[in-house]
Amino acid sequence: MTPITEIIIDDTTLRDGEQTAGVVFSKREKIAIARMLDSIGVGEIECGIPAMGSEEQASIRSLVDLGLNARLITWNRALVPEIEASIACGVHAVDISLSVSDQMIVHKLQKDRDAVKEQLKVTLGFAKQHNLYVSVGGEDASRGNMRFLVELMEITRSMGGDRFRFCDTLGIMDPFTIFDKVSYLRQAVPAVDIEVHTHNDLGMATANAIAGIRAGAKFVNTTINGLGERAGNAALEEVVMGLKYACGIETGIDTHRFREMSLFVAKASHRPLPVSKPVVGSRVFAHESGLHADGVIKDPNNYEGFDPAEVGLTRSIIVGKHSGSGGLIERYRSMGIVVNRKQAGPLLELTRAMSCKRKRDLSNCELIAIYLGAEVLPKAV
């Protein structure tokens, strides 16, 4: 396996995230998102598409004016006028995107591979003449011919391009295949850094992104909450925490603002955050079943892979149909009510019955009402 020395997050919430059907960020929201990403240590922010017009260009310029530590990079088709629009915005890094699979070359562009290579040479040459940092984006690379991808990477290397973006544009790859393909490209053209861009159509965007990194990719695209076209992209919070706890790889990202950031983007995008959203959902550290609640009360490490405070969340004990005495006692304790094991028995019967009737867990007010309304409670000893 290629040694991993440094991982750079290239967050594309402001580009691919905003390309989610129906999502629009205001300039103020874009500035806030960029500042949050910068504050936690994200190395690069894909900040928009200048070719969209004057309003988008003004938003990009406003981000440039912030003087962030993160590098700002814009997305462009491999067309000279689009690169010129990026230069006019004041950025010093561009992604130039080309369709690289035969499916898209033939059936979308109605061209051939030679035309794609020539287009790359023209636009990459123009970008490097203007001293831009260039990521060559291989749209639909996961369906591309591997030898052809190597040819494109060799052109990238020979003309001073800085990296190649391997895109699973349709989100159809599995982690094992991604690992094999990225490993092949790393060995074939080791002088060109690789970036992985994964989509979540089959629910594997995060796993595929991590597999690409394990195979030697230095850059990884993410979005806050996994926002993005169709089923979305690899989620920033999942990739960072997955690398840390599943792979033992530190990214240098400060994770404590993840929940705050997720809520902000959820509101700005009008895409509510599911309560069970991995890493940042409000109930991913909620425990109800008797076995789990008892275990986490005794030692959180029994049923939690990391401290919820690390991502801006708190632990909660839920009382419902599957609760046990330990969880019920702990929940009452958190409200300042002392209940012992003997008292918990009849209370537990009442809480389970109410939970089944209402088909949900119970609120503090409901638990207090049960406590106060219980006709017979054994006295504490």
C-alpha cells in the first residue's frame, strides 16, 4: 500500500453541494460556510463555477476577498473562456473538467479520445501560462479506460498539471474497485497527485472516498452533510471521522464544529438533517434498549466509538418500549428525580405502555407525569 503522508480535504459544498437539485446558497451563506470550513482546517474549498455568470462571479470574488487560509479553487469545463472567467475572479487554482469515459466522449460529446486529449492540452497549456494551480478533472473516470486515463495523466504531468481528479460521477463503484483503480493510476504515473471524487448513488460514497485515500490519493472531495447531485457526495464529517477511527489516519481537521456546520448547511439548503445521519444526527448518541443504555451508563466506550463532544453532540438516554430499569433510573436522575431499582419496576411498566400507545419515546414532561401519577410506588429504603 502507498504510504499516506498528508490528506488534503477539498470541500465542494459550495459547488457540487449547491448543484443539488433545488439548492441555492445566498452570498452571505456562502461566506459563512467558507469561513467555517476554513476555521476547522479544510485545506481547499471548491467555491463555484464562474461560467455561470456575473452573480456567481461576484460571490467567488467575495470569498477571495476574505483572505482565507484555505486555497480557493473553481470548477470549469475544459474551455479557455471559462478559465478566463476564473482568472477574472481572482482565484489562483482551477479544476478543468473533461469527460473521459467512452460512454460520455461518444454519446454526450460526440467526439473521440484524440479530441479529448487535444482539448486537455489546449486548456491545460493556457492555465499553466497564467500560473494557475490545475486539477484535471476526469468526469466519469470510474467508467473510463484505464490506459486512456494514464495517457491523460501523462499529458497532465508533461505540461505541469498538478493533480488528476478521479471521479466516480455516477456513484457506481465499490471500495474494492476504487482501491484497485486508484492504486493502478498511482503506480502508473506516480508524479501526479490523485484526487478522489465520489457520489453516493449506491450508498458507498464515504467508503469509496476512504478506499481511494488508502490506495494513495492525496486529495479527497467532500461536502457538508453529503450534499450533492442526486444522492449526494461523500460527507465531510463521515470521511474525516472514518479516516480517524476506522483507519487511524489524522486529517488535522478540528471536528468540534461539525454539528454546528451541519445544522447551518441543512437550514441553508432546505435539506433537513436526518436524526440518524451518521456522525452528526441528533440521535446517533441516543440509547434506549436496556442492554445498550446500561452498558453506556457504566462506560460509554461499551457502545460509542468516540466521544459525542468531539463532533459537537451530547449523549442522551431515551425512555421507550425497549428501555430497562438502568436507563429509566438514569433518565430520572438527569431530571433531579431519585428513583431506586424497586421503584423503577412499576414505572417501567407504565412508561413502556405509554410508549407503545404513542409509538415513540417519552418526553421529560411525560415521564414526570408518570412519576407523579403513579398510584402505588414502593417506598425507597
